[in-house]
Amino acid sequence: MKPTILVLCTGNSCRSHMAEGILRKAIGEGFRVVSAGSKPAGYVHPLAIRALAEIDIDISAHTSKHLDEFLEDDIETVITVCGNADQACPSFPGQINRHHWPFDDPAHAEGGEEEQFKVFRRVRDEIQAVFGAYADGRLDALKA
């Protein structure tokens, strides 16, 4: 059985989906990577989909989910990407690891669409740096 990594944020519309897509690509087939929210928005933000498409990651089929959907799952690692989710995060059966890496919420970016998209790109790049390093560390530990 693959270890499950759950990425949580409040709305499960931007940051957690970007992190899920980036981590899934970086860590490969040996892990199950999912995301959810404490108060799901009910959609995945189109600019998050567009930002990941720029780096050849397709999250267009992702859906916004509540963290309760995973309460019965065997979650090995929980990673929160916003302060509200960190505070609302329950313990999961079998949970071994917990990390909190907060990122700005690009859904609150102001200005026109292109100005907002610049924020999505910046947050995407920050997520890619952190989650890419995390994936590298996990994969190196498996080799050891």
C-alpha cells in the first residue's frame, strides 16, 4: 500500500491543489497524494489550473473536497499550506508526519486578471521549491 500524503488548506481551491499536483509529479508513483480543505470552496480556481498548465501539470480534473472525506483513510503525512487549516487540522489514524508550510493565498490577489495571475505564478513557484525539496528528501530516504 502506498503511503498517503494529504495537503490541506482552508478552501481547497488554489494552494493545496497546486501543491498536490506539483508533489504528485515530483514524488512519483510510490506515494498517493491528495488534497482537501477545512471549508472547501467547491471549485478549483481557474488561475491555479492555468498556472500549473504552464509547467505541464494538469489539475483541471481536480475537485474541491472536505478533509472529512479522508478521516477514515490511512494518512501517513499531513501538510498544511495555510494557518487556518493548520489550526483546524484533526489527527488522522496512522498519521506519522505533520508539516506546516504556509503560502500566500493567491485567490485574494487584487487587480486585473494578469496582475492576479502574476501572484498565482509566484505562489506556484514557491510551492514548487518547497514541495520539490520535500519530494527529493523523501525519495533520498527511500534509497538509503
